[in-house]
Amino acid sequence: MKQIFALAKSEDSTLAEKISDLDGVAQNLKRTLMDVNAYLPIDSTDSAVDQISKFQKMLAGLESDVSLNDSLLKMVADIQNTYASFSLSRVAKAWWNHGILSGKYLRAYEDRMEKENSFVKIMRPFYQTFAWKVLKDPGEKAVYADSNFLYYRQDVDFLVKPAPWTLDSLDNPIEAVLDFKAELEKRGVELLVVVVPGKPSIYPEFLNPTMFSLYEKKFSLGRRFVDTLQTLGVQMVNLYPVLKKAKEKDREGDFLYLYTDTHWTPRGARIAAEAVAKKVKKMPVAKTFPKLSLTDSLVTAVRTGDIATMADLENAYPNQTVEAHQVKNAKTGAPLRSDFRNSKILILGDSYSRIYETDAPMSAGWISQFANEMQTPVASIISDGGASTLVREKLARRSGVLKNKKLLIWEFVERDLRFGAGGWKKVRFD
């Protein structure tokens, strides 16, 4: 905490990053407290969780109010005094209220035993590889297609089930987007939404030729979502026609999406970044962005497909090597990093924003490609699989990062309209 206070007083550019790291530590502690035992999460309104939440909220305000130092130090001391040592009475109380006497415990216990049994964990990849090679069965999480593509089953389910926003649900994605737009407008921040098409939306023909012929008329729920929000006054980037047109230039080994992964290739990410930059350059707010001289160089990365991993088919499919453009500061040669202090743009995203950006080869994802197109610094907050609600909750805990921001770009994959972790809740910054 003392290091963070020193950065706050000196207005160091790494303050936001350090606060994010500490917020992550607090979030992990809160998650640990919510796990009374290995099998049963307790009610999130528990007083212990509230204590951590209050600390996170106050920590987020430190960027704009350094007078919070004393209060934060006291809260840290209280948390340390409470949880730095083992407490038998605290464990006993938790088990009495939430432990083995609950039926939920037994169901969770059975599920965990099935997943973590050491023999099952060892044998599952061998069995799944056998089932795949002999029966062509990729398992419950994957769908096999032509051209050696594996599709994530949730991506396919999203296309063939009714539109989730037409159902009578408290978590309506259209209402959530409109509410988030209103919250940002209160702070003078414009919203731009980027919906990423799933692999089967761009390559339905490899999945099912019949589906390909019907796709545009019946299955393009993501495109309908984009069109609906546009009619409601939300600024959108429509990647569906952009990627459809780009795939006309595909050649073997150079598609827009990885073979056994849910995500796009560096080529797909770069085309998406160019489309986002084209939209942003036309916005009046673009005139307020600071300039940063950026360049890029060609690098390679080896990817292990996440679908193959989820389906325990790593032994059946080889890794895929891809080429990407790593973006660097033209003056220093340092790879591009989030710059919360100088950037006027904040990007919220999921694993489509993380891939190639904060994992190998680094600074080569769509965010860096976008920054390179704009020649301006950017800042980002990423939550794998949680761009529907979790990433906005993360922003709410760090709402101070919105200071001096003019544009927020919110990226999420289309399947999150149905399957997003945390649903589509309305999030308040106050």
C-alpha cells in the first residue's frame, strides 16, 4: 500500500496498473472467503465479503483522491488482523451455517470428485483421443467440422436457439447496454460497442452446408442484435460483413479463426482492429486523442487450441503457429502497454481482447493493432469470458480510471449474449 500511495502522490503513470494488481489480490481474497470449503460457495452478502468490497471501492477512488490514504491503511490493517491468522471459530461457524449439512454440498462434492479424480484426469485425454479417432466423437464441448476445424459447442448453440433478448429475463443484454451507455454519458464518456462473431457465424459452411444456405436469413442472431442496438442509438461496429468479405481472401492455412480454438487468428484480429479504427476516426471525439508514434514488426507465436484443450484432444491436434504484428513505441522500441494516465480511450473486453495482447507474442492483439491504426495510447480492462457483466463490475470498482476518458470501446463475443458469465446485470458506478 505504501508503494501505491507514493505513486499516487507523484502521479506516476503506473498507478492504475498497481491499483489493478491490488484489486485483483482483494478479489482473490474475497473469492477465497466465499469458498467455505472446496465444494460450496456461500452467500456473497456475507459481512466478510462486504468488508473486502468496501476496500475495493475505496481503493478505486485513490486515483482521484489521495486523501483516502489513511482510511485505506486502516481498512488494510483490519483485514490483516482478521485474516492473517487461522481462526478455528471462524471455520466452525462457516461449516455450521454452510457446510456438510446442506444438500448443495453433497451435489457439489460429487461434481468435484468426478472432475478431479486423479485416475479420471489421467485417463480422460487417452479415452477422448480414442473416441475421436475411432468414433469421430469430439466430446460434449466441441463440434467437429470440415477443414480440420473444431467449433465450441456454445458458439453453435448460440446460433440455433431463440434470441436470448426476446425472452422474459431480468438479464436482458439490450437493456444492459442501454443502461451502461446512460451511465457513461453521465461522465461525459461515449460508448462504442463491438460484437465479435463466433467462428461458426463466419464459417458456417464448414459446420453444415445446409446451415450455410439458411444462415443469413435465420441464424444471424448477433447481426440482429447489432442492428437492434443501432436503431436504438448505440454506436456499433458491425464486424459481420467485414469478416465475411475478408474471408474471400482466405487461403489454406490462413483463415480468420484458429483451427482448434474459439478465437481469431492475428489476421482476423487485425482486420477487426482496422474496422474499429475506421469507425472511431469518423467520430468527432477522435480529434481529442493524444498522438503516440507507434510501429510494428512481424513475430510468431505457437497456439494450443482452447477447444482442443477443453475437449481433451490436445494429443489429436497439433499446435498452430501464427504470424502477428507486434506493436511498439517507435522511439523507445518498447512493446505497447496500457496507458491509463494518457489515453483518452478505455477498452473493455474478453479473451478476444486478451489473445496475442497479454499472452504470446504480447502487444499484437486487436487492441495494439487498433492503437497502431490510431497512433494514440490506449488503456484496457480484460475479463476472460466475463465481458457481459464481470468486466463492467471490475470497472465499477475502479471507476476512477474513467477520469479524462472520452471514449469507451466495449468488446464481447456474440455467444456471451446467451452464455456470458454473470449474465447481463445493470452495473452502477456510484
